[in-house]
Amino acid sequence: MQPLADIKVLDFSKLLPGPLATQLLADMGATIWKIEHPHSPDMTRFYPPVVEDIGVNFLALNRTKTCLSIDYKSEAGRAEILALVAQADVLLEQFRPQVMESLGFGVAAMRALNPRLIYVSLTGYGQTGPYARLAGHDLNYLAESGILSLNTDTDGVPQIPGVQMADVAGGAYMCVSAISAALYARERTGQGTYLDLAMLDGLMPLQSLNYAQMKAGETLPDNNKTYLSGRSANYAVYACADGRYVALAALEPKFWTNFCKLVKHEDWIDRFLPTEENSTYLKAELSTLFKLRTRDEWVQLATGTDCCLSAVRTLNELDQHPQLQARKMFITPSDTKFPSIASPLKF
């Protein structure tokens, strides 16, 4: 089933957040017209590594799209864009505020041309507020959201996450959610709408629990670890005998009880609550325990026991992950012939 098979999207975005959003829409059947100016194409085309003269990052984010090189600053190019806008259901742009207006493609003019158009502006900080016109990237939004301050090493020094959380969770996923809702609303009203999406705003729901706990008077230790980011002994990452790691997430009493019975430490069952004692002494005991076996030995031991123990897998192990294989999360598209991550949306 392709729920967006009749939807046409005009995509002016580059790099990661916008292109990933439209790729997810394409995977649901939408037709994507990716617009690139001939003098400033999407830079991921040229980022290494490169396969057959095209950057693999570009291939990963733009499969099945129709890529159009249009000089939209020229009269002929402008006419071509306007013809596409008249047919489009969605227009997505990722420029700073006012740039599309300066090009003659502002929201008011485009929706006057096509009242059913859903016009999406995806930026770092949104169209309003004192930061609206500031440049930024994923790391900036993580810093401003407070998330970076919670992702620290043992000395409390902020560490850059291994994935682009703001671009994906705060940008691409928010785009897909908002566009889906706008398409549904259009079915009821017959009218399009304008979506002002900011990646900083999109990150804020990730802070919902931390913010609530802070407002309730919860204070963080010196290393800024919350109970769900390594402070609790029963919800943490542990090194194994082979230098690899397991993740224990026995957050609920039933899972913790099962784990304690599995490792023959029923004396730990009553030490479930996230107290300071459990954040230090019990965690040290668990660290010693996990170093008695290799990662895969721990996973094998826990097989069949409902205790939320997982291997910390590396990127090069994912292709062989039995669950990801069963879910068909890897594809080689016919148009690029380059392996990619498949859509997580199953219809």
C-alpha cells in the first residue's frame, strides 16, 4: 500500500533534514520533484565517500526522486517553478526566513496560485523570534535545547552524539508528521496551510520528562546524568569481558526481578529504586559482574528471559541483525543500485 501515491511534492531542501523527510514521503508513494539550482546544487552530491561520481549521502536520501536542475532566478526558470507549484500538493523549503519571498516564491504568492498547497518552511529556529535568522546546524540546536548538556562523559564534558538528532528527530520526522496532518486537514477543508517548523522546537519534546522532573525539584548530579541516561544501575551500559558492551534496561520491577534471578543475585531485587546508593554501589557490583562474560555470552544467557538485556551493536553488524533483516530494513534501490536504509513505515 502506498498511501501518498497521488501526492506531488516540490522539494527545495538540501543536506539532511528536508531530503530525509521527502524520502520518507517518497517511500509512502509520493512523487518528489527535487529542485536544485545549477550553481548551488545539494552539496551531499559531492561529499565523500563517492560512488560513480555521486556522494553516497546523496544516494541515501534521494532515491526515486526526480531531480530537476532549474535556474529559478531566471525568468524561464521562475515560469518552470510556477508551473510545478500549480500542480503540487506540498512545497518544502529549507532556506532562512525571507529568502523564498526574495526569489518570488513566498507563501502568500504560492498559495494564491494554488490554494490547496501545503507550504512548509523548515529552519533551525523558525520564522519568528530573536534567533530566526541565525545560521545553525545539528550541533547548535542540540546545544540550545539543553540535550547536549545531558550527553556527557564521566567528567561531565558534553559529547557530540553519533547521529544527527536535531536534523532527524527535530526536523525530518516533524516534517512528515506535520505534512501528514496537513494533508488530512485539507481533505476536510479543501484548503492548504502554512507550516513553520523549527528544528529547535522539534527537539523540545525529547526533553519532556527531564523538564517535568526539573520543575518538580529534581536536581542532577555533577555529571548531569539523569536516571534514564546512565544514573540508574538497572538502566545502563556495561562493559563485558571482550571489551564490547551490553545495555541493561530493566526499568520495571518485573524485568529487574527476572534479571536478578537470571544472575543468581536475588539479594539485589529490593535494590530496585533509583537511589543514590544504587547509582554508585550497585552499579559497581554490576560492572564487575558483566566483565565475567563476553557480550555474546551475556546475550545468549539472557535469551528466553524477559529482562531487557541487549547487545550494543556496531554499525557494521547491522546488516546481519536478524530482526532488522526480518523487518526488511535494508534495500538496494533499482535506480541507485546502492544499499540503503528502508522506510520504517509499514502499511
